[in-house]
Amino acid sequence: ADPDPVEDFCVAAPGAGASNASMAFPFLPCKPASTVVPDDFFFAGHARAASTDNPFGVGVTPGNVDAFPGLNTLGISINRVDLAPGGVNPLHSHPRSAELVHVEAGEMLVGFVSTDGKFYSKVVREGESFVIPRGMLHFQYNAGTAAARAMTVFNSQLPGVVIAAQSLFGADPEIPDAVLAKSFQVDGDTIKLLKSKFRNG
Ligand code: GLV
Ligand code: MN
């Protein structure tokens, strides 16, 4: 989903953050090609699991251009997703990318909802893959009794993520209770309960 590169590579300059990109210049500034070394094309950040010791039981380690500057202009990125038994990578979407979920250990229920409201899901086991079309709300859930691990691969150097519950109930400043209550067809107390779980961490 990203624009095509115009050079072999453009390793992001040190300190260049995604916030420096603009519509006119979608990529990060490159460091001088003469200073590029093999380590610029190497990423060791997925050798270990992120902690799953949180209410969701999930650990996601991003491997986007911010973590892995060598990806700049290449139109790809990769995350590692670890799920404790019963853990969920909660419903979210990526505005700029499709996602290929490749399960490396254990098994995960992986699912997404299409724009016409149809729910597509599969139990995906070790060595198997499932694809999430760009922008669709999706999750991974570990219904098993062992830890599960997947690598998720994107056709964007910076897929972006909108986490549904966090965006709706943890927005800063907050979305008015009346808007959420009417949108979800529930009362204000229900919204207050949900906000209590997602606001201020
Ligand atoms: C999984 O859905 C991920 O976004 O890494
Ligand atoms: Mn995802």
C-alpha cells in the first residue's frame, strides 16, 4: 500500500521519526548511503517475546520503520505477537495495510469483519497463515492451554493501528458520554464503566 521506492534503499536517518513524514514526502529522510552498513538491514527485536503479563494477555513487538529504519521506502514491516492462554490481541484495524498472520507456535482464533458485516474466522495452527484485508477490524485469540506466537507481516512500512475499545473509550480528550451512549444504544452508566477501563491507561 505504500508508494514505490525510487532508490535501492533509503535507510531512515537516526532520529527521523514517523511524525516527520508528510503527505508530500511519505518516507523518512535517508541517512547518507556511504554510511549504510549491514546492520541497517538487520533487526533482532523479535528474538524474544514481549511480556503478556497484562489484562489482555498479549505482547506485541512492532517491527515497523520506527523500530527498523532499514524498512524505509520498502513497503513492508513485521510484528511479533505473543498470546498467553486465554489472551487476546484486542479488536483493531490497520488503516494503511493488509496483514498476513503466520502462526509459529500454538494456535490462534484469527478473525475479521468485512464492510458488509460478515465475520470471517479460522483457528490457525503452527505453520499456517491467515490474511486480514486492509482496514478490517480483526483480532487474534488464544483459546488453547499453551502460549501461542505469530509473526504478522504488512505491505506498509508503517501500517498504523486503531485499537477499537481504546479509541472509543480511552480517547483524549474523551468522546462525550451522550455520543457513545447513543451510538451503542446503551445508558450512560455503561459508557462510564467502559471508560473506567480504558481512560488513563
Ligand atoms: C496483529 O494483528 C498485529 O497487528 O500485529
Ligand atoms: Mn493487526
